[in-house]
Amino acid sequence: MRWLIDHSSRELLQHQIARCVRQGVVSGELKVGEQLPPAAELASALSVDRNTVLTAYRQLRDDGLLEFRRGRGARVASTMTEPAPVAEAAQELVTVARRYGLGRSDLIRLIEQLT
């Protein structure tokens, strides 16, 4: 799995780490039950603080993507294809867009301009 971390980015390091895990799950590189590197080991490899990795792992656990087992580390618990907060935000976007008379093509164009 590729860990792409940009220390100069404005995005928080723990969010970048969590994004890498999510992308690994979505792409199929990480399977349910697969163990992630220990926090200290990953922190050293990425040149970040151990607590940064732990914060990312905890967020992924809270999102239902990871599970922790004492003595066994962090493992993939779910292969959700899209994070729930993103799906909720997308639904809210569609609702607001409809209220203002925007259609599917308008939303697609807007998203393409923003990304």
C-alpha cells in the first residue's frame, strides 16, 4: 500500500494518513481483517509523530473502518465504499441544489470546477 504524505500540505497529517487507508480499502489493496502497521512503525516511516498516526487510526475506528484488538493492533473492519460523512454531504448538496433549481449536469459541472 502507498502512503502518500505531503508535509508541506495544509491538510492535517492525520487526515492524509486516514485518506491513504480509505483509498487502500476502496481500491482493494486492504482487505477485511488485514492488519495495518503499528503506529510507532508507520510514524517512523512517514516522519510523523506516533500520536498523529494514532489519531488517524482512532478516527477510522470511529468511522467503522478499523477495529483495535489488544496485542493485535489495528485491522480493517469494513470495506465501505464511501465514507458516511461524504455520502451525507453529497445528499445535502443535492437537496440544496434542487431547492435552487440546479440539476445533475449543473452539479457535475460545479464539482468538476472545484476539483
